[in-house]
Amino acid sequence: MRHRLAALLILATAVVVPAVASAAPASASTLQRVYSSLPYSLCISWGQSGYQNGQWGTWWCSTHQPQNDPSNPTYDLWAYVN
């Protein structure tokens, strides 16, 4: 089951990230990893907050699996920062 979930996450990332990345205006924003190693709920919350406050337009959370505990993934918040 874990292998299927990992495969689905990789496939979803491969499909969604290029579409999201191509939607950002190149002249107005810079792609940055804003926060690293967050729990999922914080990544979503901070991403929405930054969007609502006008800090960034397009944002997403990506999985980050620490080397010391690969069974406990964390998330990186990426955004096109204004």
C-alpha cells in the first residue's frame, strides 16, 4: 500500500507542478522555498495565509522525507513570491 501511495504522489507531482509553475508570471514573481520541514496542516495554513495577505500568488506544498526518519514525511512550502 505504501508503494502505491508513493507512486501516486510522484505521478501527481509530475502532472501538477509543471502546470502550476507555468501559470506564474515570470516578471512579477520569484520561485522560492518559503518554509521547510513543516507538518502538512501548517504548510496548508501558511500557504493560504500568505496568499490571502498578498505575499504570493501561486503556492503549493511538496513532500520532504527526512533521511533520519523516512516514515515521517514533512512538507516544504513553495511559492512565487511577489
